[in-house]
Amino acid sequence: MISIELLRKQKILQSLDESILIDLAHHIRFEQFQKRDYIFHKGSIGDSLVLVLSGQLQIVTLSEDNREVGLSFVEAGDYCGELSIIDGLPRSASAIAATDCMVGFLPRAKTRWLFFNDPQVMENL
């Protein structure tokens, strides 16, 4: 299990009580990625909120001529994938590791519970 202090560094989780962070830590799946690894693909099911614990991700999409186009970067302490959690639609872009990184995947059901039961998390969102 990951340290609670590392979770507290996540912008979206900063306002949470330690007891909730401990509960979340039991549900988050942690995974290491190397630079250029895909975290998720455009069109995939949004089954989790992605927390960037270390490193950096790049959000990309494909142009009409199938070239990768960078949209934004997601830094350590931030998150992505929230739109698919909220609207239930497939991912609207892909995420690629811009550097070696560690990512936490908070399952959709637990993320939705968090969104709908903690007003401060929704405000942070």
C-alpha cells in the first residue's frame, strides 16, 4: 500500500480526512510506466481516475492523417480521466508517459462515490 502522505500530495485529494485516504489507498491500483508507455487509449472505457504520483503524462489524440498531436501535460500531483468517470463515455484522448512515472488507478465506482459524497473534491475537480 502507498503512503498516505503521497496521496495527500494529490491536488484532488488534499482536503480529505486521513480515514478516507486510508480507505482510498486500499482501492487504488499502482503501476510503474516507462517513458512512451500508454497509460490509456482514446476510445477505451473510463474505468478509473488516473492519479499521477510521480513523473509526467502527455494527453494526445490522433490528427486526421493519423499523426499524434499533444494536447496537454499532466504533472505529478494531478489527475486525468475524470470526464469518462462523470459522463460514462469512452476516453476522449490517450495518455502516454512523457517520463518514467508511477500512476494510481482509482476505480470508477470509488471515484464516483468520492465525487458525489465530498463537496470539496468536486470543487477541486
